Amino acid sequence: MQTINERPSPDTKPRVDSLVDVLPFNDRIPRHDGEVAFDHAWEIRAFAMTVALHERLGFPWEEFQAELIGAIERWEAAQSDLAQWSYYERWLAALEELARGKGWVTGDELDSRTREILDQPSTKDHHHAVRDPVAIVPAGRDA
Amino acid sequence: MTSTHEKIQPVEGLAKHSDEELAARAKAMESILVEKGIIGSDAIDYMSSVYENEVGPQLGAQVVAKAWTDPEFKQRLLADATEACKELGFSGMQGEEMTALENTDDVHHLVVCTLCSCYPWPVLGLPPNWYKYPAYRARAVRDPRGVMKEFGLDLPDSVEVRVWDSSAELRYFVLPQRPAGTDGWTEEQLAALVTRDAMIGVGDVRHPEG
């Protein structure tokens, strides 16, 4: 039986923390009570994807670091207001560069899949309100 | 949603990417990598669980603590959770309704999305990975008491369990019972006792020590 509430092993978080610690513009990483935090679900998926790729495929973390620095520099070169950039938007740009460089995806594949996803209403499968309980286990059934 | 759009910055001098577009790009990347077998979605889920409690607005604990200390707010919350949550200063998701389900000595509520992962994001932040797993979606309906036991919640047999299906139009969250031994506590102290799992209904709130 699949364990539902599996938690990461205790050594995982320090390991991930140490990957975050060496990233550029560290003071710009959004945090909540000192912990790495995210405003949107896609941000944590982009983050988790990158760390998982690093751990599973074994490419050096420095390669992502370098892509992130490059992505931030490209943004700075194109913009006048240098203070206004979003860390995870740059993160995603860096991940895309890395994935293209590694030959995991092409730009065209990404563009067309993105369009497909945008064209699909996110709630198409489950729209209507369900106003009654879907199951009731009465009290004292086995008592 | 305008407030989140304003935060998004242009990519390489191109047109502004909205949050929706960024979400779609991240999803596109993930689906292609998984399809090609470069990485498994379980590996991504695992890494996202490291910080999953740090995502999103997470106003739920505040909402619950206020309901515990302010009976009039509680009434408004149970009557119309969407409106009551706005009082605490978030605009919520447009066109989507939320309902708070009050646990009592006799009835315990459990929330699931049987088809996908509909979830009251403005109140609870990011859904935990298990919320979208088929194992949870099916078993929460078939064997809710068994699921709760796995999360360490062993309800007395005298309690009726009701399972509610969140959808895109109507999302549920649970108003747990205030734990004993917290008389005179401030809202802030109480909010620290409220767990995400308690607001989904799979877990209990924290209890004061001693």
C-alpha cells in the first residue's frame, strides 16, 4: 500500500539548504521565517525539478549556478529598473537554458507544450460544486 | 489576480509573462522531462515536500484562530467562508467559493478532491503531494478512518465522519476544535497550534504542552 504521508528523510533538507546557500543573489531568495519560501505553486515545482535533476542525474550544481547568474545578467542588461526582478522567474529561465543545453528539451517542444497547457482550462475536469458529503461513516458503527 | 501579475517581470525583453504563463511553462517543462524519462514525477514531488509548508498565503491558521476567539467572526465564517476570509485581507480567487466545515464532538470532517487536486489555495497554500495521489483520493472516500489513522489521528468511535469533495467551484476546509487548556490565549498563540493537516481533516491540531 502506498504511504500517503511520507516525509522527506531528515538529511534531505540540510542538503537542499546547502544547495540554496551557494546560489547567486542569495538575499533575493524569498524566505518566510528564515526558510526558503514560495508565493506560487509553479515556483516550488521549478525549484524541486532542478534539485531533483541535479541529485538524480548528477550534473554539477555549479552548472545551474552559472545558468542562473547568466539569466539574471541577461535580465539586467535588458532592463532599466535593476531592482525589480523575480527570483523564480529567473530560475525558470535558467532551468530552461540548462535543459536545452543538456539536450533534454528543445525550445520548440517547450513552446508548443506551454501553448497546449494554456489552451486547456485548468478546471475542465472538475468544475461543478459538490454540496453534500461524498461519504459518511456514522458514529459507533463498530461499537 | 492583478496584484500577482504586477510582480511578474519581463523575460529577456519580450512581452511580460503572466503568472499563468510561467506556471504553464514550468508545467510544460516537467511534463516533457517526465515523458522522456529524464526524471520521475515522484523525485520532483519528493524534493518539493522539503519546503511544501512554505508556499502560498497560508492564512488558514489565522482564520481558525480568529474563529476560536471571536464567535461573531465564526458565525460569518461558517455562513460564507469566502466573504469572511476577505475580512482578513486577502482577495482570494475570483469566482471560487470556499466553505468552512466545523468539527464538533460528534462530527469530524475530511476534505478530498476526488478527481484532481482542487484545494483552497488562498487559505492553505500549496497542497501537499499526497493530496493529489490516487491513494488518497480513493481511500479518503472509501476508508476515511483508515486514512486518518495513518496520519496519527485516531477518532473515538462516537464521532461521525463526513467526507467532502472539493471542486474548482467550491473548495472546503475544516475548522478544527479548539484544544483544551488554551483559555486566555491570544489569536497569535492559537494560530501556532493550527496545522495544515487539521484543516484538511486528516490530522489534529497541536495540543498545548503539559
